[in-house]
Amino acid sequence: MKASDFGDDFFWGVATAAAQIEGASASYGKGPSIWDTFSKRPGKIKKGHHPEMACDFYHRYKQDIALLKSLGFSVFRFSISWSRILPSGQGAVNQEGIRFYHQVIDECLLQGITPYITLYHWDLPEALEQEGGWTAFSINTAFNHFVKVCAKTYGDKVKNWIVLNEPFGFTSLGYMLGIHAPGKTGLTNFFSAVHHTAIAQAEGGRILRAEVAGANIGTTYSCSQVVPYTQSDADVLAAKRVDCLMNRLFIEPALGMGYPQADWDVMEKFSINHSTWRHTERLTFDFDFIGLQNYFPITIKYNAFIPVLQAWEVKAKSRKKPHTGMGWEINADSFYNVIRQFAAYPKVKNLIITENGAAFHDKLTGTRVHDQERISYFKLYLEALLRAKKEGINIKGYMAWTLMDNFEWAEGYNARFGLAYTDFKTQERIVKDSGLWFREFLSQ
Ligand code: FCB
């Protein structure tokens, strides 16, 4: 397999997110985000880590863009920190923040790298969380304002836009399970966050369409093939409920299909039954591309003791399946299968793999990191992707997660996903063997 097998118009990039790399979290006029405050709460982030310094990308963006270029990538996906642009989420803009992203964009363009901007990658301004965050009706006005500011400011230079990063990820981990910021729990919080988020993805798309001439607009979804543990009716139905949540909850309203409540009636009980034409229309947007982010499949078994969902994940480890340092199952066929699942929606025009990668327990040996496991992972997953592409699925590009080890949310700095190793004491980047492998792969 060579990169050229994917075709001349297929692009290769790396993906990052502001809160995970920038640092300077309380400098240059930036307001606090929910991740700044959440990380101060004892026990929330492993080893008490926090995103204050992260990879210091704020001061090192030139080198980092040069680094991704040196590995042969042509696309850089990064996100805009909402509270750097609008310190309290709405109202007056912070000119220093505005200037920073101009500099990052200009540097990309200077180095011949195409920027893909994610508008929301999980770092909600804390001031908005104080008003209820994604559970509050008012979030939509604030989000629309943020989108408009970004589109008007950078729309002349940047044509590729991603409205949201993994809406199911942040609404479930942040508003139902409490493992991520802002640490809220329960289904009432979850479903109201879901609804406002689903509105935000469509309205964000509409604002970009109106403000940015020639825009290429997408949004991203975490996706995982959901596999029933056995073929018993109970397991199959439990897997179906989980699939509604993990894979269908946000894309179906965006495509004009409404929420997948016909397959899981609990949504109606949580007043998410917005099936009138007006709601359906408000939740719909004609995205130019759908971003898929895949890491692992999930195996589901019926379990009567789990409230509402009555489903339980049987982990890769306990099934003795190969897994990454995060315990995530390595299964490239499931990547292929979930791509097919999303490509089967007739209204999906183009797909882009906007994240894929793996964390392992990397060790620095002198000046090298011999991460053979990560190389094997990428080879397997890229072969599966090529298979899907050769079958005619419209996949435009691939972005590896991620350029360099960074702040991995509740896991702190210990989960290393980078193609370059970050020495967090010196901020040195050391290209891992997997980064060198990509350089070789992309040159062919
Ligand atoms: C995704 C997130 C990304 C990163 C990877 C490992 O779910 O979008 O920020 O944390 O997982």
C-alpha cells in the first residue's frame, strides 16, 4: 500500500484541538474555558494534570506547522478556542486572540498547508457554563455569535470549516457521565444538551454558508461499529440502542431524518420528540462533508441493571482482543464497516476521516521512539480505508490524530497519541518512528 493508491486528489493531514495543544490558557486576554476550571477540581484529571501549558503551541505554532509539513502532510486541522476570541463567550472580542489565529492561518498558507478550522472542540467558555452551558436554551444565541465572528474574521482566508467535534463525545462524557468538563450527570442534562447541540450544528452550518463565499462545510462524528455480544434478541436490541446513541443521534437530525426515536422510545420520554416540520427543518443542514472519527468498535451485552439503556460494554481486554494503551480494541474491519454504515445514508455527499490514531506506552530511547505498534495500527486502518475507497465510497481525505502528544482530556498527559513525542518539560518534539513511517509512506 502506498499513499498514491488513494488517488491524486486524496489529501493527508493531522488533527489537533486548541485546549489540547495551545497552553497560554490564562494569557493574552483569554477567558477561562470549562476545561480550565474542570481541571482544577481534585480527582477529575489523572495525576492532577491541567491544560495550562499543554504543548505551548501558542508560542511554537511556526515550528509545529513546519513539523507537520516536514512529515509530508498538506492539511492542518486545528480548533479555535472560543474563550480566546470571546473571553466571556459573548460580547466583546479579544483582539489578541483574533490576531493569534490570523498568525496561525497565515503561517499555514505561507508554508502551503491547507487549514481546516474546527469551531467547537469541547472548550466552552466557563462564563457560558455558568448559565447552564449546552443545557441552556441561550447557548444557541451565543454559539451563533461566535460562529459569525469567526466566519467574518477568517472566511476570506479559510474555506474548510468543521462546526463541531464529536457532539456525542462531549454531550455524553460532559453532561451525562460527568467524566469530562463540565462534569454534569444524568439523562435530563444529557438530552437537553443534545438538543441544543443538534441545533448548533445546523445553525452553525447555515451561518458559515451565508458568511463564507465558497466554503466547504462539514461537521464530525465519533463513530464505532456496535457489535452485539451474542445473537440473542436481548443483546441485539441492546446493541441497537447503543447504536442510536453513538452513531445516529446527531447525523440523522442533520440529514433531515429527525432523532432516531423510532428505534429507542426513551428519547420521547426526555422530551426530545421534536418531530414537527419546523424542528426537523431547524435541525437540518446540507453539509458538504461529514467527518468520521474512529478509534475502536464496541461490543454490547444486555444488562438489566443498567438504567434506561440496559446495555453494557464488554471490553476488549476481557475478550482477549488486541487493544491500545487506552484499552481500545484494535479492529480495522470495524473501521471499514462503520465507514460503510455512514456512507449508506443517501444524503451524505463526501466523507473525510477527520481523526484516527492510537495511544501506546511510548518510551524515549535516546532520541528515538520505536512505536512499532502504532505503525502497525496505521497500516491496518489505512488498508481498511483503502478497501472502502476502492469500493467507490467518496472519501476525500484522512487526518491522523495527532501531530504531537498533548493534553488528552481526563487522561492528562499520559495518553500519548502523537506522531511526535512531546517532552513536556522542555517542549521538545521528537518525531517517533510512526512519524518517520508516515513521511516515507506519504512520499510514495
Ligand atoms: C477524540 C477527540 C480528540 C482526542 C481523541 C483521542 O474523541 O475528538 O480530541 O481526544 O479522541
